[in-house]
Amino acid sequence: MLVFSLLTGAAVGSIPENIYVAAGEDKEICFNVPMRAELSGEAIGAISVKNKKGEENISLDLSDPFYVEADEETRIDAELSLLGIPVKTVSVNVMRDRSIIPCGNITGVTMETDGILVLGTGAVTDENGNDHSPARGKLEAGDIIKSINGEEIDDKEELARIVNNYTDGSFEMTIIRRGKEFKADIRPYKAVDGNRLGVWVRDSTQGLGTITCYDSENRSFAALGHGIYDVDTGSLMTVKDGSVTRAEVTGIKKGEKGSPGEVLGTLFKDDELGDILKNTECGLYGEIKETGIFFLEDESMPVGMRYEVKEGKAFILSDILDGKKTGYSINIESINRYGGRQDKSLFITITDERLLEKTGGIIQGMSGSPIIQNGKIIGAVTHVLVNSPERGYGIFIENMLDAAG
């Protein structure tokens, strides 16, 4: 019997939106919160919940454990309420056994943003030596510029061209700010080297990262285990175009206390392995090209869900040292099954002497290295502790696959 435990009823936000259990097994779920749940859905008749199989609606007291059993893949929704007031919907997903290919391949990552990312604003000195701040109070760091007077902007060079050629007062700019669309009227000022808005922007990024897994059934991949955030604004970057490419590791900067290490390498932008379609808090997702399949094809491995993960020995896969995918021992120190940041659900320590000698532990570029325990892929490496590079964090593979959609 497997138990899902949530120890406090105060933090409703810590209750996950999705819970996964394996088909054909009887699972005990224990929220241990002073709330009720109303279970509903077309699949309710195919599931045995607290031995009430076949009922159209089931009401549960979440102070007590309840049991879920189903023989096939399905889902039911539970509406949680406190004092009769609905507060959250949780989906209980019954999944078939699933297998994917664990990777550990370090690759190049290139990404163009969907729109132009604003990094900040500043002053423009006009031809007469006067300072102006046309974007101040209208644009802010993290904004995404989508269009000018209805004309979509694809890159910062196009933005510069439109601004420089504009001669008719102010123009209307469409921006996205924290997920909402806004309009802003901004007037460029003529400087000695052309029209200027007084805004710093970025439209692309690139680097090295690790592909976590590959699903040969639909040629999809997941990588990094965390999102790509703009270094200046801290905002999650939106994807217009992106790819994973072949890369060559040319060196390793060893991690030391207070100084993160990194993988040094060359990206081969013309040798694309796959397209990046999504950048989420749980990683990058996309589709492998026909020419990239050989790079990732390997033996598949069962997926381990979060309730199967144990504290203790495990290993990660990476081709960081010699270009060959190798297992390196780690220890899972603690597990946060529910609540907190998804990309910091596992606290791990690198114990493999080979890896410690060469890298000092976890370094930049290793994010996405799959974590294997008891013959199953259960997660991926995500972050390093700057002051203790042999230690860091990981994410459940369950969360990564769920974010893939």
C-alpha cells in the first residue's frame, strides 16, 4: 500500500493539481486536510474509490485516507471545498505503465523569443543635446513588444528599422506584460545616429544543456528540467523559434565553493537535432527531427512516479566526460513530494569520485541529466548549490512529462 501525504491543511497551494497513480494497483491517498472533495467525471464508473465503484458522484472527507483503483488509463476530478466553498480542483490520473528513453546528451540550445523582450529603459540625447526618456513609465523590464501600429515585430533589427524610419510623431506599441496585452503610445526622438526609443531589448539566447528523455512513439523530447529565464529580467522567455543542436564539449570549468562551474563547448547551429516548441518552468519540450533520431535512440526505461522515489542511492546519466553516456552515482538526501518549486523537489548529492574530480559536482550544462533509481527514470538534475557544488536539486520526471502537455 502506497501513501500520498500532505501534512498541513493551511497551505491549499501545496496540494498538487494532478496526482498520478499506476493502473492495476490499489493506492491509498491521504491529504490529511480538513476539507471535503466531490469526485465527478465520465470515468467515475470505471474507478473504485473508497470501494464505491460505479457511483455517479462520490463525496469524501479529506481528513481520512481514501483508495483509488482502476484497471485502465483514466481520470477523475475532485473539487475541494472548505466550509462549503470550492477552493481547488485536483485531477487523479490513472496511468498505464509508460517507458521512455533516458538520454543525458549535452546539446546546444538556441531560442528566439516570441516578440522582443524589454530589458530596461534609459535616456535619449537628441540633436540639440537635450535628454528625453520616451519609454520611461510606458515600458518596463520583462515586457514583450509584439507590434508597432499593428505591424508585428520579429527581431530587434526590425524594431530598429521601424523606429529609425518613423517620422510621424508617436506610434502605438502593443506589449505583453505579465500575460496581459497593453497598448502604449511612444514617441521616438532623433539622436545624432538616428531615431531612438531609449529602450534595451533582447530577442534570442543560446547555451548548452542536457536532453533528459526521448519518446520514440511520438519523437518528443524533454530537456533541462527547468525553464530558460532571461538573465536580466528574471522572466520566463517565450519561444517563437528554437532548436537543440549537436554540440562538442571542449572543456570543463570545475565548480568550487562560491563559483559555479560550467561545461565549455561549441554549438553547431547548422546541425539541428530537433525543434523547441515550449519553454516552461519544468523544462524545454519539442520534437526530434528525422536526422536527430540516431543521436538519442537507445533502450527505453520505465517511468517512476513520485511515490516510488526513495531517499538513498541513485545515479545520473551524462556524456559530459568522454562523450559517452555514463552513469554517475548520487544520493537522494530528501524529497518534497508536494508543495514548493517543482524544479526543486529532490535534494541530491553527487557521490561519484570520477565526476567530483573533474567537475566538482553539478555544473552549468548538466541541467536535465536524467536521474535513475531502481531501474526507472524518476527525475532530472536542475540546480546546483553555489556554496556546495557537490549538492543540488532535481525535479520529478512526473512533473516534466505533465508539463509537456
